[in-house]
Amino acid sequence: MLKNIKLAFLTTGMALSLVGSLAHAEVLTIGRSEDSTTFDPINSTQNADNWVFSNIFDPLIRIDKTGTKLIPGLAESWTISDDGKTYVLKMRDAVFSDGTKVTAEDAAFSLLRIRNDEKSLWADSYQVMDSVEAVDDKTLEIHLSAASVPFLSQLALPNASILPKQYFERVGEVVFAEKPIGSGAFMLTKWDRGESVVLAKNPYYWESGTVNLDGVTWLTIPDSNTRMLKIQAGEIDAAINVPFSRISSLLADPDLTVHLDPSTREDHLLINHEHAPLNDVRVRQALDYGINKQSIIDIVTFGYGTIANSYIPMGALYHYDQNLSRTYNPDKAKALLKEAGVHDLALNYIVNAGDEVDEQIAILLQQQLAQIGVRANLTKVDPSQSWDMLVDGDYDISVMYWTNDILDPDQKTTFVLGNDANMNYMTRYNNSKVTKLVEQGRLETDPAKREVIYTELQKIAKEDVNWVDLYYSPYRNVTRKNITDFYQNPLGRFFLEDTVKK
């Protein structure tokens, strides 16, 4: 097997030769708070992974820069049968970064894997596929068990990107997760865990002539202040997740450009429903009443945020603007805790160390919860560790965030309310009525009826307090002035193939 791996990577000699000349190439360096966790798309749900996946892999269908339209990806065209159950996609002429052709067989392999693999965190959204078949090298045919409005959008999910079947089967999933091959604008040349992900331009990229950069290096810099100092000193070209407190000073820096791009980001307080007494809805409601969201907007986001009232963000399809938003009411919170027979409650609060915003929110929530008799014990961990702690259930509460990856609300709804594979975003929330509604929403084809279903889901989620909605905010990124066309669309994709470094 090791011999095969070596041979496979000899085919990418052109890419590897670029590594040695990066000092003389136009390489964009981006500082971020978290490292990648894997390069196997089906085994991740994290933005730190997905935003790099979009540089390396291609899905069948893409989402445009506005984040509102589906456009061709590896599938240059498609047709849908009148009953909505049969999709026929025509593959474009494209090759992977090792020079091998992208075929319909690769697409069938990738879609069946995201549906069937026991490690897939996205399996539920693809169970609607009855069969996936490569009719020939250029034709992919998908049969659904029922018409599904969000299915076309699901094909644009970065985690459903098309992988090279032969290479994957030769090296296996463990090796692929560290040494991937894709058909995207860039390809992985080096991954130093905890430090950097180095990408080089894919010489075989199907949109020839469109990639301006020779490479991209994602640097892991967990401390927000350090990232900002490095961008100001010109040590890096770009930094993402700018602390709200630094926006005004960065805007005043003539050498920098601050990007406040529209987003689907929602920050929320995850709650582990398996840990008593958090399994009592009254306790969860008490936490919601005990948190002053407006103070987070004023003190932490400096007014750049907006109070969140639903897991579906503002501006997204079927967002219910009139959804309940519990206003700060510590007396109500205390009464609910008393009614539940809870006193001297201590909670293990996992905080991403070095993230200025997360740490500020943690201190604020710790103070506010103390006023209702709840002690939040802050446990600061490296961002690369916090995800594993959520998966293992080694937490009570933790502030995390989500950005939509597809246009349809089915993705987030399935993942946070109606999906057992990931324990509903690690909250362990479980409501059988909600699970059925999620499935109905996916299969309902009447837009008006779908809106009713998603409105009901938003109401129930708020009543049950699956988590505590905190705030919506724009993406907050910064670049040096010599960087142009650095853009992140509302669904989080960085269009680095368009970026120019002058």
C-alpha cells in the first residue's frame, strides 16, 4: 500500500515542484483560528474544513457568488423528470489534480459513499436517493424514492464533492483524509497539523486561465489578537474572523481592507440534553431567559450583530421573523429553575481559547447566569479540541456558530433537529414530532406547505430550546490593500480562484 501511495503522488510532480518555489510565487497567506480536521468531506461538518474543501474539490453543482443561485459545477447541465424523481446530469470535461479524468463513475461513487458510509455525517440528507448510476463516462442518473425540493441544492454541498474513485479505493480512506486528490482550483501539497495547510494551483483545473494565485497557505493562528497583529504588520495577506472590537481600528488602517460580507452565520449556545437537569425543558428555558442577548450585541459585537430568534437565519429561505425571542428576564429564569426543583446548578462551559469573541461572551454569560443561581465553570480548550469534546458529550454548554452550506433550509434543519447521525449537532436533542416534520419538509413540493412546516419547526425548536439562539452577524475578514477580489459568499465559500495578489 505504501508503494502505491508513493506512485500516486509521483503523478502530482508538477504540484510538488511548486512547493520549492513558493517564495517566488504569488501565494496568498490566510490566518485562521482553527486547523483542518480532515480532507475526507463526508467526515466533517466544520467550516474550517468545508471552506478549504471548496478550494480543493468540486461538487456537481455550485452556488454562485451571491449565494442565491445554483450554477453548473462538474455537471455542466442537468434535467429533472416531470415527477421530480429522476435526475440526469451531464458531466463536463474535467480532470483531477493527478491528471486522471473525472467521470460519472466517480460521481456515483462519491454520492453513494455519502449516503451509505457509516462514518458519513451527512447520510440522512441523501437517503432519498434510491439509486445512483453511471450510464456512461459523461452521464449520471439518479433516481429518488420521492420528489425532493432540496435535493438539487444538496448536490452543491461541499461534503458531497466528487472524489476520484480509483485513487480513493487504492489508498483507502485514512490516507485520502490526509492526502486528497480533487478537481478544484487548488490542490493540497502539505499539511502540518496545528500549523498550516499549503495549497498549490491545480495545473489541470477545468476553468483554465481563471486562477490568478500560484498557491494559498492557510495558517492556524488561534489567538485573535495575534492574527490581527500579523495582518497589520504585513506578515500575512488576510485574516478571517476579525474580533468585533478591532473592526473600527482596522477600518482606519490605510494598508488594510475590512470585508463585512453578508452571511448566514448564527452564533448559539449549545446545550447537552443528555446531562441532567438540562434534559428538563424548564431548565433550558431558564437559561434562555437568563441570557441578555442585547448586551452581547452592545458589548461584544459593538452593534454589528443582530439578536437571533431562529435557527434559520434572517434572509434565508423560510426564516420566521415573528418567532419567539425570549427577552432577558432573570426573575422568570429563577422561577423556572425553582419549579424544576433545581438549585446550585453548575455547568461545564467549553470555550474556544484565544478566540476573543468567544472568551468575551463566556465571561458575560458567566456573570449573567450567576445572577439566576447557575455557576458556569469555564473550560478553555484549543479550538481543535472543542469539537471532539462536543462529539464525546464532554460538555454542558458551549457557544458555537453555524453558516449554511446550501440554499435550502433542509440541510441545517436536518443536521440540528432531525438527524441522529450527529446527535443533532451534538446537543442530543430528541423530539419524534420534529423528526417527522423534518422529513415532511424535505419531501413536500408545495412551497406554501413547506413554509408552514418550517415555520412550525422554528416554533417547536424555540419552545423546546434545542439550543439558545444568540445573534446573527456578517462575515468579518481583513486583507492587505494589495489583495483584491477576496470574497466570501453568504454560504461561506471563499472564491480564491478569483483573488489577486499584486
